[in-house]
Amino acid sequence: MGGNRDVRISKRKWRITRALAISAIILAVIFLIVLIVVIVEQTFLPSCSKGQNIKPRNFEKPGVFDDLTPEEMNSVRDYLLNLESPSLVRQEDASVNSSYIFLIDLHMTLKSAVLQYLDGGHRQPDRTAKAVVYRGDTDPPRVEEYLVGPLPHPNYNILIANPAYRRLPIPWESRPVDAVEYKILYEILTKATKQLYPIFRESFDLHHHNCTPSEMCMMFCDSAPRGIKSGERKTWFASYRNVEGFYNHPLGFEIQIGHEGNDITTWDVTRLVYNGQMYYSVEKLIEQYYLGRVRKISHKVDPYDLQYSSYERRGPRDYDTPGRGPRFYEPDGRRYSVDGQHVKYVGWNFNFRMRTTTGLQIYDVRFQGERLAYELSLQEASSLFSGYGVVSGFSNYFDISGIAGATSYELVPGVDCPGTASFHDAYHYVDSGQPRIEIRFVFLK
């Protein structure tokens, strides 16, 4: 009897021991899982709610305020190229004395028609494009504007013949300089600098023509206005050392090219300024230089001294290893939503677009359903300069003539704007044979 009792006690102890062992293993596994989860959560940044939605543009059904889509731009281009009059050539095949499309942009419908659509329940107005055409093959040459529609399948074009907002016809000399014209200007500039090679080497230890981009190269930048009276088209080019922050390295040589009319054989150098002394031809400057009648420049620098205009840090460093900068934090995500080019923020609603010529435009601004403004937009930005030298003392810039809306730069998250911002691309058709996309052109925050 005693032996059987001992056996029963041993079996019961074994069951208890086994149960405890299994429980310990399960607890160990649970502890290990919890430990792994904690380590993973500490390794990765905490995830935050993205907040409101960002929807891309609907290219198939653009809104009344939306920019032209690439398909609409192409349809306008193809429609105009297939017309017998005006007889246009593609931009990539164009010359100064031919006719070609310079720009295509949205033509905003009349405000009254848009308001009838927004408030009165009328149908959405047809979308229309405005095309700017350079007519270099006419006598005299001129600039023309056409309305083309309806989009995306245009079947009519209207020459804008009597606008209240500008002169008619648009003077040929007042048009923005494009790639077709710049090509000829830089050919003339290269020819002139080739003749001046010995003077440049002696004065600056630099040259321009046939120069592989480096610290030993000169570069030229043009300025505006391109004349001081109606009908003039003369552009000054200033020379700089071709390094980072080149505008801090002027060389003291400037050259003016006259390019009136559409006959490029008459375009030529009209003035040169060397060390404050003006000459009216390349040959005259060379002649006077070697006769010893010119105050010469000796502007040669050590490459190390060129770093002051660059991002290269100089002097003692505060940290051996650069630290990370501050970051913007949104615990509940963005508080605005974007549907194509329509924005909602708390009680605010508005539409935005990037006009090719003037830049950012905002339409139909409302707060709690009440319209506060129909349009808010840039119209012009001007910069008036003064300084030593012809170019610095003569330059007055009107940014619209430089196509301000299409010449901005890509925005860098965390540098130009908070990293949590939403970024939106823009499409432009200007100075090119096809639409081009500008990445991260607009940001919302």
C-alpha cells in the first residue's frame, strides 16, 4: 500500500513540475516577444497620422481654374501647326525670321461666366488657351496672340485684335528673348571673345571660347532693359569668373550686342567696356590695347581665394560631426486637404494655379462659404539696380518679361519649406516644342 501511495505522489509531482515548466516556457516566449516589440518601436520613428487627404489632379476633367494639362497644350500646338495661316514651324526647327509658338497658357473665362457656373448652376464654361506666336516672317515682324478652343479638342482660333490692356500690334523688339534668339547672340559673343583671347588671358588668366567649364573660364550673363528708347533691342552682357557664386566675381569687361529686326546678318557688337573704358568695336579695343592706350587690368587670383562665395565652410568648426537640424512635427497630421488644385483648410476654401508669365494665382477665396475674393495674384515684380559699371548701373528688371512663373526652381523639402508640406508639380509650355513639368513647384503648409 505504501509503495502505491509513493507512486501516486511521484506522478502528481511530475504533472505539477511539467505544468510549471510549460508555463515558464510560455512566459519566457511572451517576454521575448514583448522585448522584441519594444526594441523595434525604439528603433523606428513613431508613425503619425497623415491627417487630411491629398488627391492628385484629374487630367481627364480639369476644373474651371485648373492649369492646362499636357494633353491640352499638345492639342493646341498641333491644331495651330496644322493651320495654313499663320504658317508655323516647330520651335525646334525655328529661326528668328520664321513664325513659331513661343507660349501656350490658360485663358481665363470671363468672371461673369465663371460666377454663373459657381453660383448659378450653369454648365462649366469651355476651357480656352492663349497662344503667343512670334511672327518673324512678316514685314514688319510682330508678336501675335491667339485664343484657341474649346479644349481639349480645339476647332477655332481668334486673333486678339483690339485688347484694351496693351498696344497693337505688339512691338517685335519688346518680346522676351527665347532660346532661338539666345543661340544667335551667344554665337556672336563667342566670335568676339575668340578675337579677344590674348587680352583675356593677360588680364584675367581666363578665356571664354572653347573652354571646358572650370575656374579658368569666363561666363557672360545678359541684363535688361534691352535699350532705352522704343524700337531699340541692344543687350549688355557682363563677364564673371565661372565659379560658385559667380555674381561676386565680376571681371570688369562688358559687351553690348545690337539685335534689332529679324535679319541676323545685321546683328553685331555695338559697344565694349574694358576697365571703365568704352569702345565701339572689337577691333578698336584690340588696336588701342596693343598701342598701350588702355588702362589694363591684372585680375588674377589664387583658387583658394575664390571660396568665399561658395558653400565651402571656412574657419573653425563648432562640431566635429554636423548635427541634424530641427524638424517640423504634426502629431495629428495635416489639417488641410487638397483635391487637385482646390484647397480646404478649417473654414477656408480656395483654388490655386501657377500662371506661366506672372506666377502664383489664387481664385475663389471663401471663408465659411462666403466669397472674400475672386482673384488674388501676382502682376509684376521689378528690381531697380545701381552700381559701378554699365550693367550694374543700367539694369532694371521687370520679372514678367523673364517669364517669372516658369523660371522658378524646384523646392527642397526641409530647406525651402517644412519637410511635412505637400508639394505640387506644374506644367508649362514656353520656349519649347512641348510641355515640360516642373517638379515640386508649389508647396502647401
